[in-house]
Amino acid sequence: MALLRHILSKLGWYAAAFAAALALNFFLPRLLPGNPVDTLIGQALRGHASSETKQRVYETYVAEFGLDQGLWSQFLTYIGKTLQGDFGTSFSRYPAEVATMIGDALPWTIALQLPAVLLGWIIGNLVGAVAAYRRGGFDRSVYLSSLFLTAAPYYCLAVLLLYGLAVALPLFPTGGGWSFGNSPEWSAMFAVDAVSHWFLPFLSLLLVFIGGQAIGMRSMAVYEVDADYVRFAESFGLPDRKIVGYIFRNGMLPQITGLALAIGTLVGGALLTEIVFSYPGIGTLLYDAILNKDYPVIQAVTLLVLIVVLVANFLVDVLYGLIDPRIRAAERGER
Amino acid sequence: MKALKALPARFHIAAAVFLLIAAAGVAGPLAATAGPGDLLGGPFVPPGADFLLGTDHLGRSVGVQLVHGIRTSLYIGLLAGVAGTVLGVLIGTLAGYRGGLADEILMGLTNIMITVPAIIVLLLLSISLDTRSVTVMGICIGAVSWPWTARAVRSQIASLRQREHVDIARLSGSRTWRIIAVELLPYMMSYIVMAFVIQLYGAILAEAALSLLGLGPSGTASLGVMLHWAIAWESIRGGQWWVFLTPTVFITAITFSLLLVQSSLDTVFNPRLRVGKAAR
């Protein structure tokens, strides 16, 4: 019952955040000085202002936002279309549907980010817990290298890996999702090709995630190491592996909150990594859309990222409520 | 001063690296005879006697761009860092000291801002602005980066508020702003300095990320803009290492040194902050 209340109150917060995000996505480009739609059309047409293009861009906007109506009914139109999964048509790759373009790019991004986040979380937390328990030289080197991995922006590490392991030492392909001349299909040959292209961006994300999680876990576990239960376990002569396991489980709870709070940064950074490798996911789609001033695509991608981040946050919150008995106890008022 | 001596060696090394880079960003543009946009030689000239760091795809000197880029990045970082810290401290203090409804509203806003990724808000802001001056970019980044500071400051203030000397000041009729400035903020100074370093770090990263996406400041070089062109003109795959390595190394050096400074400050100042928390 209390758990349900916990979830419901969280749901309320996320609904508010989602409404704010949706409103930002819609109103921000319209609230700035000047007639925003003219600015948008002007920017979209810079360089290639044939009358046919102009007409197409104009019609897209009118159709998409119902421009002849007031701002509020435009907003309602926008929400209605968005709920139906209709994001309009792309400017730069007319007449491609934005929804189809996103659908094509999304699997690549998921295949890249999901394993990297999960593996990075597990490995990073283990490394952090071990470092805090062992202390000394191992701890110091883990701490400094993790700090380096998190301090360097994702794309900087990606640039170094790409140059080091694909250009200077040509072990891996230099980018893209598959080799030139190949095309996506369900065959063993394509799978091998795709995995070889997938590995470097995956490695670069994995390393960054490990670094971030290891630092968080270490600073959490440093306090756990001095706790009575660790001394107690040591005095019984339990093996190190077992004690690190206890520390891991105790330090894990705050780390789950940490994961929730970091998801936004993770997703954003991972999208930038795709650009370095020209990986055919959402990040590269966004990059190309910005270069081509393809506003329907940009807005659809930002909305998608916002939704993913909010849903992931919510799931982590629910998970937290499920596994931490203290939350349930606190909700019932029996601290 | 005593606390400064207690700082580990890595603090001094990191601070020296950061100051050295900052000095290059201040002195470099004054010493350079050419501007960052001047075409000085052929495209992709490797580093040598003519160009210390070579030239980029247009024949602009990478070295000249670098010093200008450092200046731009640091300027945006400082502006956004100051704006973000001041906003965060103001909102956090207001929420923590007032409590009640103001606290609920401000923290609700803060939580929403934390959940919505800042980079997306910045992206939406940036595509809406036709020209982006460095000052506008700095203000935009500062305007979205305050929530973390606000949340932390709020919890500190809420516990400090319970202390006896604050009660005494209140009973003796001090005004609210005086209590905040004299009785509360001095306890927060070490924390505010650390928050500022983190804000500076985050702002430099945000600028670099936006510039990498092609939404950087118009008409000037910045470290992120340099990286953007390096990637757009395929210098990594072309093997022109001086073009992409220069901004990469400097972005990494700046952010790594800032994070090291912050983490060393943390080891020195945190025990006292923990005492503050425990008193709650």
C-alpha cells in the first residue's frame, strides 16, 4: 500500500516534469524575440531558397502546428499529433517521415547504450567497492584513472580511441554502422560486420560509465569499510570476496539513485559519442538535423530523449522503492 | 591558509595546470598578431617552424585558434559558473531558510529542472537563437545549471538554521538578510567555492558539447567549435592529428584539472560539512 503511494507520488512528479518538458519543447522556440516561425523558415531556407522548397517548408509548418490558430490551440494540435506518433516530415530528407527516420536510428542507439550502461554500472561499482576495501596503491590508481575517465568528456575519449585503435593502429573500422557496400539485413556476415563497427563506440561508453560509477561507489563504500559489520566479518575470517559483496550491497542503494540522476547526462553524452564515430543512431541523426536546420527532426529527437530520461528515472525510482525496505518503512512512518 | 597547506600535492599540480592554461587564454590572444579566422597558410599544414600547431582545413593557424578558443571557453565558463552558483545559492538559501510553501515550490521546480536534462534545454534554446554571442551562451548555460547547487545549499541551510547562534540573532532582532549574510553564509563558503568549481567545470563541458553539435558561439573560436570542425572535416580519419588532438587535449586538461581541484578541496573541507549534516 505504502509502496503504491510512493509510486503514485513519484508518478505525479514525473507527470509535472513531462508537462514542463513538453511545454519547453513547444514554447521555447516560440517565446523568443521576433516572429519565431519566420525565423525558423528563414533559417531553414538559408542557402537553398527555391520557391518550391519555400512552399514545402511553409506547408509543413502550417500543417504541423496549425499556424492560423492561436498559440494554445496550436499547442493542443501539437500534443494531439505527438500522441499519435506523428512528428511531421523532414525538411532535409523530404518526403521522409520523421517518425520513420527515428525508428530507423533508434535500434542502433539502444544496442549501443543499453549494454554499456548496464555493464558499466556493474563493473564500475565492483571496482569501486574493491578499491575502497583494499585501499593503498590499487585504490589510488583506480581513483585517479576513474576521475580521468569521468573528467574527460565522452567525445574526447571517443576521439582518442577512434584515432588510436582505428586510424593509427587499424584494428577496427573507422566509423559508421556497417561497411561501405553492405546494407542492413539479417545475415551472419552483416552481424559480424555490424559488431566490429559497434565495438569501439561501445568500449568508449563503457569506459566512461565504469569511471563514473567507480568514483561514486568508492566514496560511498569508504564509509562502509569502517562500519561494524565489516570488522565483525573480518574477525570471523570471512574471505575478502564475501566482505566486498556485503559492502557492495550496502553501497548499492545510493548508487541506484545516482544512476537515476545521471541518466540525463549519460544519454546526452552517449549521443555525442555517436557523432564522433558517425554511428547511425539518434545522436548522428540529431547532428545532421542541426547542420541542415531540420527542425521537425530536432524537436522529435529532443522530445524522445526527454521521454526516455523521464521514464528511466521513474523506473529507477520504482525499483528503489521495491528493494529498499527503509523507503517502505519511512512511508509508513516507522523509522 | 592552514587548510591550503593540508591540501594534497595533486591539488597544487592540478591548480597550476589550470592556471597555466588560463594564462595562455588571457595572454595568447594579445600576443598573437593574427586573428582566429585569418587564413594564414595552406590547408592541413603539419606542425613545424611556420605553424607551431599546424593549420586546419581552411589554412587557419591551430595555435592562434587554440588561445582564442581557451579564452572563449573560459569566458563562457566563468560567466555561466558565476551565474549558476549565484542563482543556486540564492534559491537554495531562500528555500532552506524560509521553509514552508516557498520551500515546497522552489524545490519542486528544482527537482523538475534536475530531471529534465540541461543539455536538451540548452539545445532548444540555442536553435531558437539566430546568432549566439558568447555572453548569451554563458547566461543560457548559467540559467539551466543552478538546480544541483540549489538542492545542496538548501539542505545545508535547513540544518544550519537550527543552530543556537541563529536563534540568538533572530531574537535580538536581526533582519533576515543579515542573518543569512552574517550567521549562515560564512559556514557555507567552503561549500560555495567547491560548487563554483563544479559549475565552472560543467559550463565548460556544456559549451563544448553545444559547439560540437554545431550550436557554438557565432563568429569566434572555442575549444568545442575547433573540435566540431575537426570532426566535420574528417581530420581524425584523415590522420591530421594536430587538428583534433589540440582541442581534445585541452578540453580534457581543463576539465580534469578542475575536477581534481574540486575533489582535493572536498577531502579537506568535507568533514566539517558532515558535522553540519549530523547536527540536523
